[in-house]
Amino acid sequence: MSGSISSTRALAFANWLVGPARTTLTPVEIVEQSCERLLAAGAPLWQVRIGQRLANPLIGAWGVLWKRGSGAEQYNVPRSMLATNSYAGSPFQHVIETRTGFRRSLLHLDPAHDHPVLFELASAGGTDYLAIPMLYGDGSVQGGAFTTDDSAGFRPDDIATIEQIGPFLAAALEPAAMRRSMESLLKTYLGNDPAQRISNGAIRRGDQVEIEAAVLLTDLRGFTSLPEEQRFSRLGEYLEMIVEAVHAEQGDVLKFIGDGVLSIFPVKEGGRSNACFLAFRALARALKRAARTGEMSFVGCLNVGPVTYGNVGSLDRLDFTVVGPTVNFLSRLEMAAKDIDCPAVCSEGFAACLPTELTAPLGRFSLKGFPDQQAVFKLNMPDFDSA
């Protein structure tokens, strides 16, 4: 290896990246310590950005941004941003799509040809810019951008060193990037807590745990009567409002069942009453947002109790969900809510965990699968300022 670091020092740097750094450090630590090593070797780094594309329908990319004197931090890029001018025509797009590097002095930029990101770096004090492709084993291409504020820009030796270290930096970051991609997909499709449990090894059929939780089931009204061309857009709007409300109150969305959504709020340090109040607030948020649209209505049902939480399924197809009488009761409660035309109901056990002014008894009803008539309560939804 040639460049501004000696061959012996460069080899030690490469061995550190694919050895201890890859196996023991976080992506932020890998980038930060790599930049500090390059600085110590004489490379005039001012800012470094390492971007990682994600196979995720919601998050387009994530990365690490390092600035001299400030250290490194992680950031996310919404997938929607990849369709804007922030990405289109940028050096990162060039590197990823052509698999070739990009070099540009920041001293004499041309508004007709140079991307706005280069002007932003120049206005902040940058003088020279280098972006390199970082190739991963799965065939994907990530990007690394290196900027200096040195008046002379990057020297040829600096560029040679960065380009030679690049593959080793990619090798160090790839395992973390693959884990991040897998975990983000799990969270998107399964929810935060199930994703964490599966990442930690709960992957066998029958892996389960008994927990206590408040459980929310919502069901969209009038979905099947909508014109076919409106169904998916309306369903998407409804699911978005439910998911955002549940996440805002620390819950997890476990399952979409047609136009139904099953969510849980595990009982934690705050106790059963706190879990119930969070679930209540989530339903209140969603109902308030639906009322603002004026075009959507749904039923929300709440219960609390023990649930079996874990993997169920066949030998070759598993699902991570909750089962048990607490969940079964909700589906029966949802039928009763539709019959009595009440948009928000709960069980007697759930009502007992809320302040009395938030519930009102509706009477006792026969619910399929339960031998005795069950008390059903209406939920009085206040106009929360934060909802």
C-alpha cells in the first residue's frame, strides 16, 4: 500500500478494520476511529459521511457523519427523500449507480452543473470533495464522502490512502449494515419488541413467554362497501393513523388482519394502570384523527390480562403474535361494539384500571365462547391536547 501512510502502518490499519473494529465496535465507533487514524496519518479530513442504503420500505438509508472536533453521529434518511433533489444528481447517486468515484474541488463550483450539496459544503468551509464506492458482498454499493477544508485540497497521496482503505472500511461496516437492514425490516413488519426478541434468538416454533398487557383491536367500518379503486388508499390512511397512534404511546403493532389491527402495550414498571392508560390514549389519538378527516370510522376495543407472546406456526412458516383468552375476548367484544354501534369499548377489567370518568357501563352482553354474560364499558374519549 502506498499513500500518505507507510505500507506497514496501512497494513496495520487494514487489519484493525477487518479484525477488532469489525467484531467489537459500533458503526459510529468504526467511522470515528478510522477518521482519527487518517487524521493522525496526515490526511487533512474535515468531514466524512458514510451512507448505507437499506432494504426497507420506510427508511431509504442510514449513515454516520463525522466532523473534525465534533466526533461522529448516526442519521437516518427517509425513503421519500431519495426521490427529491437532495439525492437526485448528487455525488452519492453517481457513486452508487456508476460504481465509480467522484472528485470535485469546491473552490470554483458551477451552479449549472454542480449539485447543491457541494455548494453547502463549500459555504461551510470545505475546499475539496472525494466520494468513493464501498462494495458489499451482497452486490450492493454504498458510498463514502470525504471533505477537506485545507486550502490546498486533497493531495494525491491522501486520495490514494482513502481509496486503498475504502474496501477495508466497507468490510468492517458491512456486518453492522446487514444487521441494521435485517432489524429495520423486522421492526417494519413485526413491530419493535417482536423484532428485538427475534434478533435476540427467539426464532424457534414454540419460543414463547407469558406477559401481561393491554391489548387493542381496531376494525375499519364500511371497508368492503367502498369502491374497489378506493379500498387500498383508504386502508393505507387508516393503518397509518393507527400505527402512528400506537407508536406514540409506546405500544407495538403486532398484526394487520385485513382491515383489523392488533396492538399490545406490555405492563412494565408503571404497572397495569399505566399500560391501560397508554392504550386508551392511543385509541383516543386515532379516533380524534379519524374525526378530523370526516371520511373514516372504525371500532376500537380494549382489554387487559395475561397473553402468551411468541412464535406459533408450522415447521416452515412462523408468526410472532399474542394468543390466549385475553385476545379472544377482544374479537368477541369487537362484534358487540358493532352491534351496539359504539366506536370505543372495553372490558370490565380494563375499565377498572382507568379513572371512572373515562368509562361508562353499557350493560352485560352474551359473547360467543364465554359462558356468562360479560360487562361491556363505553370509553369516554376526552380531547387530549397531545392527541
